[in-house]
Amino acid sequence: MVKVQWAPEHYKWPPRSGSAIASQFIGFMLDAYDLTFVTAMTTILAAVLMPPTLSKSVVGYYLTLLGYAFTMIARPVGSALFGNFADRIGRRDTLMITILGYGIMSAVTAAIPTYAQVGWAAFWIYALIRFILGIFVGGEYAAGHPFAMEYSAPRWRGLVSGIVQGGFSWGVALGGLVVAAFTAVFGLHAMKAYAWRYVFLTGLIPAVVAFIIRYTMPDTPIFTEAKEKGQLERIPFFSIFKPPALWTFLQVLVFMTSLFFSSYSMFDFAVGIYARASLPEGCFGFCDCL
């Protein structure tokens, strides 16, 4: 095993490191927070977006979950798009766009019409918004993690990456807690009638905090230096398909695809069991469960 020799400069933290790490912790937390409260409210959203008969069935539940799937499908698109931007215009400016986009899409979701108002158009409007939101979330990954890493002391980047990843767990816990709290305060009937909109609006609070932090910060020292030296690529996205970066990209792609497939499959399975248990007894498919 090759032992890494750390020089004194590897222990030096750039100015505003704490703010950069905090902003990405919040940004990553928002991803988990959004996914968790959306899935936790699936039976509620089914009543909002589906016809009454279908909304009380297992089929209606899984159709509503398609909104969750659209968000996941859009992530790679956002990562490719905003990852390229981050290497062209900078991490900071890209992250301001992604967090602003997330906030706007979350607010717009709170204002969408219901099935009772526009029929099936309500579901497709919701699905489109979830896809667009997923693009911005994917950009948070691609630009946000380099932002935090490049603001860290090289010796402690492994620790920082763990701290940032920990934001996901806090987002899951917060998402479940918020839905439980709103349901306890407003009641299930009010949640289906209007209070579900308030839950989507809560996503604006951490988004505004992250936006302010990033707005008050300069870009990372590493990107700034590369820009000053004229080392920025014209289309950085294509560089991941050239050796030796290609081999690293393929390894990460296979590993993370397998990890997320197993992780989210089990998560959806568990949520599905919960939702099935919450439906009226004997309710299957397109049945009438009045």
C-alpha cells in the first residue's frame, strides 16, 4: 500500500469553508427531504390527483408514485447539464441556479390544480413539475459536491464528503417528521383538501438559506485559479468519456446504479406496504372503495 505524504499546505482550509460545506449539506438534505415527504404523502396526493375511485386503490397509489419516478429519471439529465455548466461558468453560479430552480418548482407544485378542477391534467402537470425539479436536484449533486470538496483542506476531504452525505439522512428524518406534524395538526381530511400545499411550501425555507449562503460567497479557489490560467474546457461533459476518466466514470456508474437500485427498491417496497395497509380492506386495482 502506498502511503500518502501530506504536506503542511494540505491541512489548510480556504476562507469560508464552513459556509460552503453547510450550503451543500442543506442542498443535499433538500433532495432527501423532498423525496421523503412526497412519498409519505402518496395516499394524500392520490386523492388530490386521481379520480375518487382510483385514488382509493393500489393502482392509484402506484400511479401517483410515478411522480417520484419522474424525479429520479431526471436526475442524470440535470447532472450532465449542470455539471457541464459548473465547469464552464463556475460552481457558485450554477448552484444558485439549481437551488433557485428547486425552490420555484416546489412553490409551483403547491399551486397546481386538483383532479376535481382539471381532471387528469392535474396528474400530468404534477409529473412535469417533478421531472423539471429532478433536473435541478441532479445539478445539486454535480455542482454542489465539488463546491464543498474544493473549499475543504485536501487532507480532510474524505471527512467533508461524509458530512455532506449525512445531509441525506437528516432530510429523510425531517421529511417524515414534517408530514407527521402537519397531519397531526390539520388532520387527514384537511391534508387532502388543502394542507398538502403547505408541505411543499416548507421546502422554500432551507432553499432560501442555501441560496443566501451561496450568493454571499466567491467561487472556489480551485475553479478561480483554473479560470485565470485559461484551463477551462470548452465542453467539459465530453471529458468523462475519455481515458483515464472514462474508467473511473464506468466504475462509479455501475456501483452507484446498483446501490440506488437496491436502496430505492427496498424503500419503495416498504412505503408500498404502509400505503397498502392504509387502504380500506379488500381494495384492489380499479375497485370501488367508497
